[in-house]
Amino acid sequence: MGGIQWPVVILRCFGVNIGDNVIIEDMKCIDDMHLTTIDSYSRLSSTCRIQCHTFEQRSMKYRSVILGPHCILQPMSLILPGVRMIGHNRLMSCSVGTITIDSC
């Protein structure tokens, strides 16, 4: 389903807050759909991963993830729970986003 807008339409039906002109190559990149917000003009590679949950000390913990406008997640990048990318950010290939990233 890469290269078309059907993943965006389907993810909106599942509860993901998605802005305008967002390109998502694969729906598998988002685990917890109800905790994810993706703002306008963002791009998600097919092998990136947005994860909003962790299993720590025998309990499941959930935190929302917010991607601001013009954020790009390249292949094999990982966003951990609680991360807020404010806008105009790029997470390079094979990188892990663990903290809030302010805009440039």
C-alpha cells in the first residue's frame, strides 16, 4: 500500500490524529493508534516505528507521541513513548528518539 493515501485514511478511522498532506508508507509503523498525533506535512518511512507503550517493572505504561509539522522519520528509526517532536525535525536512519526535540 506504499505510495498511496489509503494508509492515512485507514489510520484516521482507527483514531490516529493526522494532519494534512501526510505520507505514511506502511500502517505497521504505528503501534498504539489512539495515542499518536501526526501533524501536517510529515513523512514516515515504511520501516520506522512509533511506539507509545513500554513494559516496565511488570506493568504496561502508555504515553502519547506527538510529531509536529514537517517531521521526517527515515528508515529503521524508532520513536519511544512520550516523545514530542515540535516541528521541522528529521530522525535519521537507525536512530532512536527518546526525548522531546525542539524545532530548529
